[in-house]
Amino acid sequence: MSDAAQPTAAEVRAAAEAVKTALDRHLAAVERRSGEDDPAVYEAFNQLAAAAEVYDELLYDRYDEVTPFEIPGTDDSLPPYTGPEEPNALSVLIRRDYAVAEPQRLLAQAQRVEAAEDEGTGTEASGTIHGALGILFGEFEADEIASRHKEFGLEEGDSTLWVIASDEAPEPGEWLEAPFDQVDPQRVVCRFDVSAVFDDEIDEDIDDEPDDTEDEIEDAIEDEDLEPLDADR
């Protein structure tokens, strides 16, 4: 960045003051919170995160310094909640991804279901993957398939659950043609995500830690003047 484009000291100080103000607002919202998912706290959190990000950038551009703060998930967070404070209805949106890891197991399970029904139709829908999926998801609840996915030859992928507040329940059949087209993220009360990405992050943190166990054992042997045990003893 050129010197001409650098922020002024006054701009950096103004950004710092904005962080202080956002901190006060966040604390006040926490002190007045009405529940675990209070939208006022959520909004104050996002405002604090945004103010801290601006300050961090200006501080770096002006003084080549950074802050020790890191606000997780600000880029992927939902927008501030603008739905009803006392919802009269709610919608639960669930998405679960699976990979067909063992097609033969999937087909075998569908054939068992088809044979048990024995409707005598002469059709064999279970002979194809898409037909087998239709049979299994028609026979079992989605939650049961989620808990028994390995039995059906499936491998879990990402999943997410969104709870969306509404002023009133929709009319029967109102959204069936396009159930996910009119989702307003600002009415999401809460969401829960499951992904192998999170597990990978934990594994990376563990892998980054030095494994000093072997070195510690060797040091202990040297300190105590001990000899490793003979395997033949």
C-alpha cells in the first residue's frame, strides 16, 4: 500500500473508539439477554466483530501492527435476526448429504423391504440405485436412516439444520412446489452444522503439537542411567 493510501492516525483512533462502543453494546446486550439465542446478543456480536475487523485492518495498514483478537466464523455467520420476537410458527429445514459407499448393500436392503411387502406387482424397483433409494426412504424415517446409514451402504457427508421463525403457519400445500426457494436467512433462529471439516481442523491442531514422548523416554533413560529391557527376558 502506498503512503498516500494509508489511513490517518485519526482514522485508526476512530476505529478503536468504535470497538470500545461495540464492546459496551455487546456487554449490555449480554446482561439483558432473554435466552440462549437472544437476537440482540447475536446482532451485538456481529457488530463487535465488524468493528474489530475494521480496526485490525487500519491498525495494520498504518502501524504494521495486529490485534490479538480473533472472532470465529464472522465471514460465514448469518445476518442479524429480523424475525418476530415471539414466533407463532416455525419451520425446520434439514439437509443431510450421503455418499453411496456400498451399492450392493444398498440394493440388498431395498430388496429385503420389497420382498417383505410382497405386493405381487411384478416390478423390481430395487434393481437400480435410484429405485432402491426410493424404497428405503419411503420405508424408513429420515432420522432412522441417519442413525443406521452404514446398514444401508451409505456414508455420511455434511449436514445442517435450520430453525426459521414465522409470524403464522403457511397454508397446507403453499410451499410444496418450491420448499427451499424462499428461505429468509434473517429469520433463522438457530442453526446446527455437522461436517468432517470441523474434525479435520481438530486433527490438524493435534498433528501440529510436537510428539515429545519418545524423546522424553530417551532422556529419562539417560538421566536414570537405565538400559532398555531385553525382549528375551
